Amino acid sequence: GWLFWRAMASGRRSGDRKRQVILLILCVCVCQSGAETLRYSVPEEMERDSFVANIAKDLGVPLSQLAARKARVVSEGNEQLFRLNQNTGVLTAKESLDREEICPQSDTCTLVFKIFFENPLQLIRGEVEVRDVNDNSPVFPEKEMVLEILETASPGSRFPLESAQDKDVGINGLQNYSLAPNPHFSLAIGTAKDGVKYLELVLQRQLDREEQGELNLLLTATDGGSPPRSGTAQVRIVVLDANDNIPVFERETYEVRLAENSPLEQLVVRVTAADPDEGSNGKVRYAFTQTSERSRQLFQLNPATGEIRVAGKLDFEEAKSHKMVVKATDGGGLSAHCKVQVEVLDVNDNAPEIALTSLSASIPEDAPPRTVVALFSVRDRDSGDNGRTECSIDGDLPFSLTPTFDNYYELRTNAALDRERTAEYNITITATDWGRKRLSSQESIFVQISDVNDNPPEFTQEIYTMSVTENNSPMLRIGSLKATDADAGINARVNYALMRQEGKEQPEVSVNAENGDVYILRPLDYEKVRSFEVTVRAADGGSPPLSAQAVLHIVVRDENDNAPVLLHPAPESSAAGELVPRWAPSGYLVAKVVAVDADAGQNAWLSYELAKATEPGLFRVGLHSGEVRTARAVTERDAARQRLIVLVRDRGQPSRSATATLAVALVDGFSEAYLRVREEAPAAEPDGPLTLYLIASLVCVSALFLATAVAAAVVKVRRARRSETETLPTFPTTATESSAGSLPRSYVYDVCFAAGTVNSEFRFLRPLFPCFPAGLPPGPGEQRSSVCS
């Protein structure tokens, strides 16, 4: 014990777990090989929970170690007779011990037990001798024994008597017999070769039937206990007339070998005694005498034929032999005796018994090979090869059996375990003996594999794409992420979180940590953000946790929340003025309405229609181009001033719209227009207004020329900058990149006025200014007199 604890302390100081295990195994082997058997002796009939021994004191083990090492007592066989108190170290008897019941066929009664320590593993053998107590009195098989004796019997004749039986042994067993004083008989006590005492009545004086036909004698059997116990039987002597021949057996001793579990009524032996007398004096009858009650139960004697047959179940494990005495009595009362000895042969009728001593109900999946899972013992009550056993495991399992000592086996792992592949094992252990007809028994051991966090979460997709319509409500749920973990318990509990990147704004999305639901935190604007991506991390609850990542792609769907915006004519102008000559044919281009929509898709598809006109039949508007043209040739009857209202509508649901107002003047020439204006103006001096108009016209032409030159210079500078930076001009806040104007790129219109004339005309010229993308207005500081796309 000192060596064992010294080795354990050394293992703990070094901290080397492997070295500690090796020292533990060596110490167990040394302790087992050198330890002596604990031997104790207790009297029978002790009260329940009576003191047997102080195991902790005898082993020199501190009381604290008994509980720490899970010490317990294991008795051989199925019945546990002793109990070990881990707090006091005292071994007590669980029940009252009756030696005659425990060991009915043995003079000595020794009970074997083992003290088992689990941590570390240690077995110590112990024996408890149950001492006999004089608690049984001698008992005769019959209270009255009848002997028929011929009156011619000569003095010195001997007559066998039934022996008394005492269940006690040793000094407490049967020791002596005594016969009440009488003038005719004395008592002779003899000892057979097997040590059994037998009784005989010895005739001391000739009997005379006429004088006394019957005698009654008192026979007393006494044991050696203190105080002694005794039993009595009445011996009745019946005096008969002369019968000068007694039965004679063929053999003095009959020896028979009989297999256990022999069938009932099987013939064991036939004893025969001959008597040469005639009549009833020569007729012999057989009966058991000086035979134990158990033998009388197992064997049946035919009184007429002397046949002995099996009457009960013979069990080699209970008794290996049986001894019986057969008395043959003739009709005249003369008798003789013979002995019958039956040797019971062992038959393989007991299957091995598996007793589980220790079991680890759960082991981790990362347990190293050769990890001990269970400890059990195998016992077979048969003898020879019938009691020799071997063990095996059914199926192809990652476990193996290792024999240790004293018919004990260890169940160990022999390969790496994986809970995700197999979470539990139902191990069937088969124990088989070596008999000719092999018997086996099985024991099932259920082993649970506990989880280790060795699997990271796995997303069902690498990229999740979800969509949301702009102007959504706050905390709107748009979908869910899903990650699974092959582990179990807390190791499989997945939590979700967004991966935040330094230097970037906090995303507009949130992920529920428990179930992976995705929420949009605030309303989104398609015109500002059309899509964005975030990285989601899924981590399990292990220690340390394992994690995986997935990309969440959010697509913002457009909503028709922007009305068309007019670029031409400008919304701030009261009305755009356009001049149309009186000779304009049908299809003459009057003007072009240009509008954009910041939405996308059909929400930005624009259509144009003439909502109101002074002359409804004179003008028409292109449905998709926005071009205002004459629907017929202009006539003299048409009013000189025409007012048109053009409705621009998108295709959203519901649709949004805007209106543009155009003022159109029908003129023959500038002189006519001028005269018309003059006629409408208030009266003045004849030359005064004309001079004023001429001066104003000159100033306008000069300003127009100067503006054209400045605009050309600005355009060249902007082109140079655009080529360097490759950037596009920005839209107004109401227009987006996806919005497109309706003016085709095929041609550009310009209005030019000839100096010195009052006539106007439309001409197709090369563009004076750069063409911008469809629907884009000129940049700050830029001027143009035409609209291009």
C-alpha cells in the first residue's frame, strides 16, 4: 500500500500523465502479486449489520481514501453477504449468517470476498470463516425404532440402530450416545472408515419371549457444545420366535458412478440379499438406514426388489457424492446391512456467469485507444474444461477484451471514436465454456460516446441573396440564414453575428443571434443604395468555439416613389416660347419635351401625351420621344398664339406624372411679329419704339455671340478634365444614372437668327456644344442653344 501511494504521489508531482498511468499499472501488479489474503473469523447466527472487521485499519488506508477511490466489497456468487461503510471502513454482515444454510455439506465454512478500489484499480482478496455455534440438537430419523429379535439370539449379538444427525460440526456436532440401564442390552459405538459413528445394540443376556415379549429402551444422543444439547429416541424390542438365518448381501459395498442431472426413475443400482430360510423368514425387504435426509430425497429404494432409482435432481455443484446404508430384513426380523456409494459425475450444465464490476457509462469521443470502459469477471460453477471459459465481443466494434487476473477482464477501446458517426454502442459480451457441449451467456453493455467540439458550423449556402423593396418599414424581416453543426449539445448551439469591418459604416442589416433571421434596420432608398454585402459569422458554443462565414448579399428593389422631372422646358420657366412659321407642313418639329425619372425599370419608362392645346388638332406629341410636331399644315385661320400642355407619365403602379407648358407663336417672319407686337403696344412716337427695338436686337445678337464663344471655351476645358478624370457630370438630385431622356441621338436642333433681318428659320447644324448622355443637363457654367442626346 505504501509503494502504491508513493508511486501516485510521484506521478502527480511530475505532472506527466502518461508516466502516472504506467506507475499505476505497475503498482497494481505489485500490490496484487505481493498482497496477502485478509482472513477473519466470525460466529454464525450474528445479528444483521454485525461487525466483521475494520478494513481501513487492516489495510492501512486512510478513511478519506475509501470514498475517494470508490472502495466497495464484492462477494463471490450472486448474493452479496457483506457491506463496506466507506465513511468508517468497517465491514459488516448484511444479514444473519447461518452456517448450516450457507455450507450444508462442508465441515468448514469459508466465505470469499474482494475489496475493490476503482481509482486507481486494485483488488484485495479476503476470507471470512463462519464458526459453528451449537444451535442444533442431535435428531434421530425416527422417534421410535422397532427391532425384532429372535429369542434364540445368542449373547454378543449386535443389532444396528439408526444414528442421530446433528447439523453442527466439530465439537458442537454429535459426540456420544447413551442407553438407559437395562438387564439385556448394552450400547456399542463404532467409527467407520469415513469417520462416521454408528450404533449397535449388544445382547448381554439371552432373551425369553415367554418371560418378556417386548422391551422399551431410551436412546440418547449428546453433542459436545457448552452447554451440551441432546436428542432421544425410543427403541422398542420385539422378541420373536427362532429364525436362525439372516439375509446376506452379495457385496458389502456397492460403488456407482452417476452423471448429474440424470433423469428421474433412472436405475442407479440393485442391491440383493439372500436368506435361505423358508416362508416369511426367507422373504427379504429393503429399507434405507443411517442415510441422510437429502439422500433419501434424491434416491428411491424399492423395498421388494432392492432397486435404487433417481428421485430428485442430482447436482455435482451441490454434492459430489452420496453415501447410503441399505438394511435387508427377512420375515423373521433378522437383518443385514450394505453400503451404497454414488459418485456424481460433472456435466456441463452451468453456463458462465458474467458479473459487471465497473462501467463507464460515457466516454469522450477523443478518448485515446486502450481506454478502460468496463471491468467484469466470469465464473463457471462446473469443473475441469466444463468450468474453463473464454470471452469475446460480438460484431466489428472498436473495442477489445483484455484478461487481467482471477477471471477478470477489461473492456478497452482499440480505435479512435467518432460520436458524429456512432453516438452509442451496445456491446454484447459472450462468455463460453470449454465443455463438449459448449454453453455460453451474454451480457450487454451500453456505452454512450460524449461529444467533443470537433466540427465547425456549416452554412447551407456560401452566398445568401435576399431582396427588399425600398422605403421598407424599420426592422423588417427579409429572410433567414441557416448553419448546422454536426456536434451535440452546447457544441452544436450556433450563434450568428455580423462581421464588422473597420473603417466602414455600420450596415443597415441585423442578424438574430439565435435563429439567423435577417432584419433591415432602417428604410432603404434604391436611388442611393441598390445593393450591398455583409459577412455573417456562425460560431458554436464549444470551448474554444469553432466558426464559419457566409456572404449576405442584399438587393434593394425599386419602388415608384419619384415623379418624372422635366429638363426641357425648365420647370421654373413660366412657359417655353417656340416660333413656328406659317408655312410649316404636317410633321414639322416644333419642340421636344425632355424628362427623366430617378426610378428604374418600368417605373422610369416615360410616355408623353398632349393634355391640352389651343388647337387640339394642330399639334401631336410623340408617345415615347416627347417631340411636339404639327399634326397638319398650319393655315392662316390658326390663331397666332398657341398654348400646349404636355403630360409626362411613368409606368409605375400607381403611375406618377408631370406637365410641361409650351407657348407657340405662329409667324410669317420677324417683321410681321414685330408689327403685331407693335400694334398691341401702346401708342408712341413713330421713330421712338422702332429705334429702341433695333438697339435691343443689336444688343441681343452681340450678347448671343459672346455667350456662344464663352460656352465653347468652357466646353473644351470640361472635355479636357473629363478625359483626365474619366468622370461623368452629376445629375440633379431628382435624377439617377439609370434615368434616360427621350431625345434620340440621331440629330441635334439649333435655332439660328441671321443678323440684319427679322425673318427666322430652323436649320440643321453641327453641334456647337458637347452631347451629354441621355437625360443629363449641362454642367454648371455651361450654355447651349440646342438639346442633344
